[in-house]
Amino acid sequence: MDKTAQIKEETSFKRVMRKHKDAVIAAVILTPMLLFWLIVSGAPTIFGFFLGFFNWVGLNDTPDFIWFDNFVNFFKDPVYTGALWRSIWLGGLVTAVTLAAGFGAAIMMNMPLMGKGIYRSIWYIPAVTSTVATTQVFNLLLDTNNGVINNFLKSIGKDPIIWQYSAGWGIFWIVVYSAWKGVGAAALIWLAGLQSVDQTLYEAADIDGAGRWAKLKYVTMPGLKPIATYIVITNLIAAIQIYEQVLFITNGGPYGQTEVLVFRIYRDGFWDFNLGMAGASSLIMATIVIVATVFYYRWSTGSDKRMTIPIKPIKRGQ
């Protein structure tokens, strides 16, 4: 290759690099992250999904391809369908309580209070504390013999409650803990949404004589619709997959009545080594979460379009 052709080739390469400079920089930044995700999370997740099509019980066993038998057995076994249904309604309950409490906390955070920075930090502390440590604090409160709550009940002449033998109380404390753990993050997102609402709308509402409830209903809530869509979806996905609360507070008891699907997957995978059913359950849960997310997103964005009133342009002379 002569020198002129080499110079032309280098010039062409530099021109292409300048044209796609942003794409090259993005690729350099994202490639290590994508490789890390693929090795640590992506590949094991895909492998776990493929396990659902095999009968594999015990690490020393030979995997046997059985098509969809694990999925059929999942929906035939009341243990799995019960855990799935419990995950759905319990996740919905946790989401509702967390969002309602977070919205109330966000409204208080948005008030012109003295030391509101410290106040906001206090609300967020549960979100960054260890689940293992905080659930142990809850267990100290709920201990049958020397728990704080039972000692208080004894002091006022009431019989102590054996929390571990009551499915109702187990569900109650799982919801309370989950809401307490998630309310801080939800409140901060709600707060960001409250502060993003156009203040001129409140001024116009004041001129029209609107009260606090009217401004909340007709100005604040419509302005929070995009934030609400995001926060409902993210909290619902997290709530349906609750696991640590169940493991450390009730351990699925009594008699499996507080067992959720993720806890069942953990038992199949790491206690019973029923890897095929664990993979099938994981794929079913992932499918349900994706479908629920897409359905809610389409419903939420579709409601905005349905509420939009088309305005016809005014012709000259009218």
C-alpha cells in the first residue's frame, strides 16, 4: 500500500470515529457493566429458567429433559398455587400500605418545617438498614416468652400471644415490616413528584378559591400521575418477590400458611435440591411479574389518553 492510500485510509477512519464518537464512548463505558451483569446475574438467571424443563433432584442426579411437566405439576400442586396466590395478594397489600404511608410522609416532608433535612433522613433510615438486623429487632418484640409486646400484655393482665402459631398475625407483621422498610424510599419519590408540580397551578387554584382538598384532588394528584405509575410498578415488583421478611419473621409458618412463592423457590433450590421445580417456579413468577407490569403500564398510560379532550382548531372568522 502506497503512502497516499494509507493517508486516505487513516483519514477515513478518523472521520468515522468522529462521526460515531458518542457511540464509541458509550460502548466503552457500558461494555464492562454488561459483561459483569452477564457473568454475575444474566447467565445464572437464564440457566435457572432452562432448569424448569428438566427433572433434576439432587446435585448428583442426572438432569432429565421432561418438557413442560414441571409447569403442569406447579399448577396441580396446591402448595405452589397457594404460595403464588399468597405472593400476589400479599404483594398488593404491601404495595398499597407502603404507597399510602409514603404519600402521607411525603406531604409532611414537603411542609416548611424546621430541620426537615434531619426529618427526611429519619424516614429513609429503614431503607438502608440490614434486613437481617432489623428483622431480629422485630423478633425481639415478638418473642413469646420475653418479647416486649408480650411483656406489656402481661403487665396489663392479658394473656401473651404466640405469634408463630397464628397465620393472621404472621401476615400482619410481614406487612408492617415491609411497609416500614419501604416507606422511606416511596416517600422520597413522592416528594420529588410533589415538588415537580407546577406552582402556578396552585396559585390559580387559590385565585379560584380552592381549598386544600380540592387542590390535592384536582392539581396535586393529576400532576403525580407519571410518578405514581413508576412507583406503583417498582413497589409491586419488589413486594411480589418478598422473601427475607418471611424467612426471618415466620419462616413460612405456621404449617406453610405464610409461605410465598419466592420462599418456596428457595426451599426447592437450596433445601430440597429440586432444581427443576425451582426453575419452573422462577419462570412462572417472572412471567406473571412482566405481564402485570405491562398491563398496569398500558392501563395507566391509556387512562391518560382517555382523559384527554380533543380540541378542534378555531377557524378564522368564527
